Amino acid sequence: MIDELQALRDEALAALAAAADAAALEQWRITYLGKKGRLTTVLRGLGALPPAERPRVGQVANEIKALLESAGAARAEEIKRQERQRSLQAEAVDVTLPGRPVRLGQHHIVTQVIREILDIYIGLGFQVVEGPEVEWDRYNFEMLNIPKDHPARDIWDTYYIAHPTRMGEMLMRTHTSPAQPRVMERTRPPVRVVVPGKVYRFEATDATHETMFYQIEGLAVDEGITFGDMKGVLTTMAKRLFGEERRVRFRCDYFPFTEPSAEVAISCHRCDGKDPDCRVCKGSGWLEILGAGMVHPNVLAGVGYDPLIYSGFAFGLGPERVAMLKYGIDDIRLFYGNDLRFLRQFR
């Protein structure tokens, strides 16, 4: 039996050396050292030996079992080491290869235009402030000379978001003009501010209308401000945005919170009024860019300013419209469609 055990030992060691992975090693353990393994089967036959031979054969059998268990543990560690080495090789990075370029982001085209406009007004001495997008009716309408029965309320399709309270009705602001009374309530003249932000209107979405878009409001109030001051500021802004060669036109308009009011337009940058079939200006030669006017005396009086002492002007423009005019974009929905092919054109 000793010869049989020694032959089994040699066979088991050869099989162990051939085990290449953890699964093969486990199969080797079951074959030779498991409950029904070959060495266990031999050990169970010790009882059939003569009593004088049992101690010697048992000693040899235990030595072989200990040897195989030790060799199996050593082989398991070797297999783990080899697997770690293969894993590291598979994950290795060739540091001599050129790196993968990181794609840098960019500001949205509307953000770029907003910053360009704000930079112009900051250079003219205006301060940038912000107002809440969720607004009270009295700031959005009443303090801007638009009482509840005023027909001008029909211009804005308003999102009301809460039932009336003692503070009034709450809504999503329809323009950035509520910042006018908010700023003047807490500031004594001189006042020179521009207010960028989102506004909301319940409108059918099409190529020129969105339910959410941006506006930039401007306000200047002080003693002795005239319509000529407003023309100078807005002409400077228009020429810096669209080019010094642009002509600027002021034409009578109506806004409840300014008197007199004006529509401001620039000469068409594509045809300069020389092409009756121009697709940009539709042959008119002019492109409207904003509305403006002298602050209504009722608005000044409503915030505690004496309209006999103070005067001012206000204006509002849409950055999306400016971007559409500057870059020849014909559909406002492109700005918020999240199409990277469109957005990446404006770097």
C-alpha cells in the first residue's frame, strides 16, 4: 500500500502542476483530497491492513496528505499571483501614447450674447442686478402703471401660480420690468441698472415665440435725464453690438410704464435697405431690436420719487432676438432644442 500511496502522490503532484486556474485547482482538490477523493479512499482502507502494518502505512498516508495540502495552498497562491499579473497587464496604460483630448465645454449662445450686452452697459456705468422669477402681481403689473382693468394686461399671457393672498397674486414674471420698482424702492437716485433674467408667458411655441425666454431690462433715473440721454445710450449699445456702420431709428410706440415710448430699430445688416426682397428685413430696411421710453411719472411717484425732480429712461430687449439677428438664426426653438450640432457653431 505504501507503493500505491507514493504513486498516488506523484500523480497528484503532476496534476497539480498542470492546474492553470482556480477552477482547475478546485477540481484537483476534489479529485484527490475531497470526501470521495482518491487519497481519502486509500485512507479508508487502512482498517483492512494487518495491525502491525497500520502505523507505518498511516504515517506515510498522513505525510502525503499534508504534502498535497501544502502543495495545493502554494499552487493556489501562485495562480492568484498569475491572475493579478494578467489583470495588470490587461489594464496597463502605455504612457508613451498621446493622451485623449478632453472636449471643453462652452457658454450657450444666449449666455454669450447676454454677457456681451452686459459688458457694454457696465462700460457705460450701469450695475447688473437680478430679480425674482416668481413675482407679485403688484410689482409685475400695478407698480408699472398697469392696474387690473388696464387693457395692456392682455398683451401678457400670464402664469399665475397661487391663489390671491393678503400680499396679492403670485405669478411667473412676464418681463424683467418688475425690477424697476424693486430697485427704486430700496435705492435713492442716481439709479443705473441692467437686469438680465428669464421670463415666462403662456404662448403657442413657434419660430418666433417661446414660453420661456430671456430679457434684459435697463433703468436710469436721476435729475435732468432726457430723451436725448436715452438715445445716446441705446445708440451706443446698438452700434457696439451690430457694428459702427449701423444706423439707429427711434419710432413712436406704446408701453404703459414709459411716456413717451419708442421702438428702436437698426438698419438691416444684410441689405442696408437696398434689397426689397431681403429675407432678413422683409424689404423694410430696418430690424426692431428693443423697446424703450422715459419712465412714466406714475411709476416714479409709486416708489416715492418726486417726478418733478427726477426723470429717467427704461428699455428692454431680448437676447434671443439679438442672437437671431446677429447670426442669421430663423427659429427661436433652436436655442433650447439641445442639438449640439447647432450649439457648437458658436464658440
